[in-house]
Amino acid sequence: MGVGQPVLWHERLGDGGPVLLLLHGLGATGEVWRGTAGVAMGPGGWPGTVVLVDLPGHGRSGPLDRYGYEAHAAAASALLDRRRRDRPVVVAGHSMGGLVGILLAAERFGLEVAAVVGLGIKVRWTGEELDGMRLRAEQPARRFATREEAAARYLRSVGLDGIAGQDGAVASSGIAETADGWRLAFDPAAFGVGRPDLDAALAGSRAAVTLARGSGDQMVSAADLHALPCPVRELEGLGHNGHVQDPAAVWALISAATEAAGVAI
């Protein structure tokens, strides 16, 4: 870890070769990418290392004193130690994680990022939405009497109600037991990341960026994505959490973007 960086929960699958870094969205954990990682590690899949991570203040990772997209990118970058910094890196990120992945492709982070796939990155933000995030960042973590209540609330908060089970690894990674009950394993202050500047992130990226959305995603419009200077892919029949709904479809998207960037699979 770099100086001042929190301890991050992460898991490396495979070894050597190019690195595939999978980044979750706001409030979620690395477990949302478990299905895609499983497909990537199967026959004919990723030829090197796949990295799952809980970003700061999320799930099993430590908090930050001050949250921001750059701070998340710095923490993720610190996971790729000097031995891996000369390897090609591909980043696939969902929502906030997609923006963080694009930032990681900037020269200042010193990574050889060849391609970034940003799934479900919200482009248009209202003042009301941003005010709501600021208010939520100031609220204490809510407590729940039972694990079931906490798991149900967590899944609703990240749009996975009815997609992931309350007893599964996704829900378990997002909640924590305390002396007086249960809570979400998420630092509310992490809502304080502020307005994302996707245009600036794209301008600073040295990687080939592909943006994608599920055709049923109510948070991200096709028109907003097509107005940006990069290829856009539509995942038919999927919603905002397409990587959880259909890991194989998202892996196919990552694989195609990787090969288009000149990284052999």
C-alpha cells in the first residue's frame, strides 16, 4: 500500500500475464464481479491475473479520510505493485467503478492500461441527486436488528433486490455484524465523492475506452453515452447491474474490447 492508503480487501485469481482489474460501483463490493471473474478464469478465458477489490469505505476495506474518484483510483492503483506495473492492464468497472477505471488510464498513475470497459456509468446528474448524496454522506450508518433486514436493505441499495440472494456472498460482503445488531458494510461518507467529470476523465485517458449499458438501464441513457467520443455497446435485455445478471455477456464485451486494444487472449 502507498502512504496514507487504507487496507483494501482484494483477491487475485490466476497469475502472471496481463491483469484484469474489476471495479464495483458506489455502495457495492467486489463480489458483484464474482460471476464474471469465474467465466474469465474458465477455458479460453483470461490468460493472466484477475483482481477483485472492495474500494475504500466499501465492504471489507478500510475507509478514507476524504472520498473522491481520484482517491479511489489511487487506492486501486496501489494494488498493482511494481512487479505488475509493466504488464498490460485492462479495467472493467461498473458505474462509479467505470469512471475510476478511466481515471486509472491517465499518465499520472503509471499503469499500462490498454483498455477500459465502463458499464452503466451515469452521465447526467441533477442538482437534487447531488444534494441527496451530500446529505446521505453526513448521516450515521443505520443499524438493523437482524441479518435478514440488513441484507435486504443492502441489496435494495445497490439495485440487486431480486437479482442476488440474501444468503449469498454478494449480500454477505455488503453487511457487517456489530455489538448492537447489523449495519451495511459501507461508510456513508463515501457518498461524498461529488459530481463526476466523465468528459475530463476521458480526455486524460491513454487507453481505448468502451462504454456500455444494459438496454433496460433506467439510470443511463443510450443518447448520453453516444454523445461521448468512444464506442458504445448495448447489452440487450439487461439492466443497470448487467454484470450480475449475465456475467457471460459482460465477459464477452470485456474480451472483445481487450482484443481490439491489441492484448491477446
